[in-house]
Amino acid sequence: AQKITQTQPGMFVQEKEAVTLDCTYDTSDPSYGLFWYKQPSSGEMIFLIYQGSYDQQNATEGRYSLNFQKARKSANLVISASQLGDSAMYFCAMREFGSNFGNEKLTFGTGTRLTIIP
Amino acid sequence: GAVVSQHPSRVICKSGTSVKIECRSLDFQATTMFWYRQFPKKSLMLMATSNEGSKATYEQGVEKDKFLINHASLTLSTLTVTSAHPEDSSFYICSARPRTVSYEQYFGPGTRLTVT
């Protein structure tokens, strides 16, 4: 079973509009973390935002916010006031702590290609 | 801060040769480094996790004799693709986790390997 599911392979959004990128996850570990990364065409992975499973409030970082719904196991990324520079691939990832604390790995979703239209 | 470099950024090699990719944390010490592989338009797949001074832990299906990982210091890890073949052509990305941050991984810019 997929641990991280991103159901939107591609999205087109008008500049200045808000956009929501979907991410659902599957884990039985009570302690985990959720990440969003941006990958422009140059290839580097840029960290955007992090949400811990025990965090009470949704994470926010500037124009990025994470809509964390634990019961639904979803961690959607919301980008407000989209800009042309937001065009990129976006990956949702999960880190499970498990029993081997310190060596936790990230599992990535398949990504969503976001294109901002002028 | 928290910059990770990779060298080379691009490499083209002939089939049968070996290629070494370096991953360096420039302004922090990294107890753990990760190596990922990304096929075109695909997600990142973890290959192995390396801790400084110990053997790397490889993911299922990754040949440890083909992808040699050495984490010799707190700022350097190397991935050597031995006897490379065209199917090894891919984008290889490393990440490093600082000692002082519990959850963050900082990614390198990636290395594009083409085996002819």
C-alpha cells in the first residue's frame, strides 16, 4: 500500500489565486512527521513546511500553510496568493519514527506538478 | 545556513566505469546522510541511510556492492556507482540531517548521471 498518496499529477492555477495540493498518508506509527518540498526544474529539493503528528496547530510558513486533518490522515498544502515562481513539482513526504529513533527515513509521494498561469 | 553541496552536478561516463558522487554539509555537522534516486518525472526513492563512522543501511532492492556508500566524516558522504550501466542513469540526491535539528533534512542540488 502507498504510504503517501498525491492524487493530482498536475495542476494549473491562475496567478494570485490560492491553491491546495492534496496529500494523504498511511501509517500505524503514532509518532510521525509530514513535510512538503518544492522541486523546481533545476532539481534541488526545497523544504517548505513541516507538521509533527502531535502538533496541535496547523503549521504555517509565510504563504504556505498545512491543512492537517489527523483523523482523515491528510496533510494538504495551501499556497496563498500564488506567484509565477511557484511553478514547480511539489512532493509530500512522511517520516515515521518507529523503533529505530535517529535513523528515520522519508517516504515521498509521487508529486504534483503545479503550473501558475499569468 | 544549512547548505548541502553535491559534486559533480552532472557526469557522463562510459558503461563499465565507476563514478563517485560527493555530498558535503557546508556549515553544519551531519550525523546522518541519506541518498536518494529519482527517475525522470518520478518521486524520490531512498537508496540508503548512512551514519558517520558506521556502515550504511540499504533499502530493499538496492545492491550494496554496486552502490558503495562511505560516510567518512560528519560533513562528507560519498556514493560510488561501480561498474555503471545505462540503467544506472538517474538523478541522485543526497540529504543531510544536522545533529541539532530533530526532524529537518537538507537536500543537496543533485547529480545527474548519464551512462553511455
